[in-house]
Amino acid sequence: MPNTTWTRALLNGILNKSYKEPATAKRCRLLAIADRECASNFNNVIMNVERKLRRLSTLRMAVIQMDVALGEPETNLKKMEKLVREAALGEPDVIVLPETWNTGYFPVNITEQALASGTKAVEKMSELAKDLKIYLVGGSISEVDNEQVVNTAKVFNRYGLEIASYQKIHLFSPGDENKFYTEGNKVVTFDIEGHICGVIICYDLRFPELIRRLALDGVEVLFIPAEWPHPRLEHWRTLQKARAIENQIFVIGCNGVGLGNGVKFCGHSSIISPWGEIMKEAEEEEEIFQAELDTTTISEVRKRIPVFVDRRYSCYQLS
């Protein structure tokens, strides 16, 4: 039976013939596959490689709709790991978590809990991404940065390296989030397998200027971890579709479920195409679902309806 070294050598040979630039993200992706696959004969190896090559223009997403226990970071850490490992069995490229999965949204002693659990959460997410060889869009966590509590989305690559950190810009003042957290002030993009991605958090979804800025920065896939509650379920569903349609991008919304501070979170995590079509949608229970994104759809949509060519931003610049 061929070993991992043999399999990697075979993949190297195929890649050197297939790509003009061997040192690409696609190369690293296939070599990661070689580390976990060892076929019983040459033909099986070739079939596996060809199957993986056909997927290179796609991204497979796994969304974890999690029931987060308010004020129980240790419980949430164990549950998060269990759910991520379960999601990884489907061999996704990317796994997505909801907002403030470490503390819930949000306990009154949030400073104490963010201090105690923020670093542990980051370390565990990095470990899982490396161990499972996946990209982990780690929802968001409550953490302390420069002595301030912030609501931060972290993203890790297949090697467990942190490749993005976004602090929530729009804090939900009707729920007093602005009294407990400090707002961020930077728009963030990152790369997943050659595709530019962006992340916003929950209430940010209501601010179309932010998402248009991300689209103009080249974002193809937008991740939205949230703890969006009833009775505003239809706002959650409608706004995600609107952002996908108007910016001609994929939208991945990962919401929480269950109860916290007397609030019922409405679930309905979803994956939405650039046409605004719901590709997958959860109900209101804890669950994991997957969908595969064909990123060529974006260019097709933009050719047929060229809003980025036709826009006349000089007529309506905002202050």
C-alpha cells in the first residue's frame, strides 16, 4: 500500500503539469488532501486527485447553528469542539460558527468572562483548524483587547494561523451592547483558496454601506455570524437576501438558537446565492448543514446585470 510520501510525490507530479505556478493555494490544498488520503493502488489515487481537482472552483461550506449557553464558556468550548469535529466529517473547506459562541449574548459579568475565556477560545479554534485542515470562520467571541471588551470575529486557515480579526463596528444600542462592548473601526477582508471574503457581525447587516464597501473591495463571499432574535426573523431573512442581490455575492448567515437573557434566538441560518436564492436554510433547532458554492456564478450574475459598471456613485456619495 502506498504511503503518504508516495501519495504526495504523485500529487506533486500532477500539480507541476497542471499549473504554471506550483506554489499556489490550490497546491497546498491538494497536498493537505494527500496527508489524509492513502489509496490502495495507483488508479484509486488518480481518481481521488481528479475528483478533488474538479472541486477547486468551488467552496464547500459547513454552517453550525449552535445553542449557546449564556455565561457558560467552558460548556460552550466543549460543545463547539464537538460540533466542529462533527461538521468536519463532511469534508468541508470552511466551517462557520455563530456570534459570541464562547459567552453567549451576553452575560452581565461579560468583562470577567471575556478575560477568562477569550484566549482559550482562540487557541482551541486554531488547534481545530490545523488538526482538521479546514478554514474556520470562528463566528465571534467576547474577548478583551487593550483593556476593552470587544466582539471579535476570528478566521483561521488550514494551518491554524489566524488570517483575519474583525471587531464589530455597529453595536446594538437597543440591547445596550454599546454599554458593555467597545466598537471596532476597521473593515476586514481575507483570502480563502483564492477567493476574497469578508465578515460582519449581526447588527452590521442593517448597514448596507458597510457591505457595499466590502463588495467594492472585491469580496465574493460574506460571512455573518449572529445572535439574531425573534420577533425579527423576517428582517434577518430579508436583509441577507437583499445584501446578496444588491452586491451580487454569496452570503453565509450563521445564527444562534435557544434562549439567553429572556430572548429567543430565531435560527434560520442560511446560505444565499448572488441571485438571492436560498441554497440551504436551517430551522430553529441546533443543527449542522452544508452546501457547495460555485464561485463562477458571481461573474455570470455580474455579466447579466452589471450594477457595478452602471452605478453612478458621484451622484449619491454619502457623508
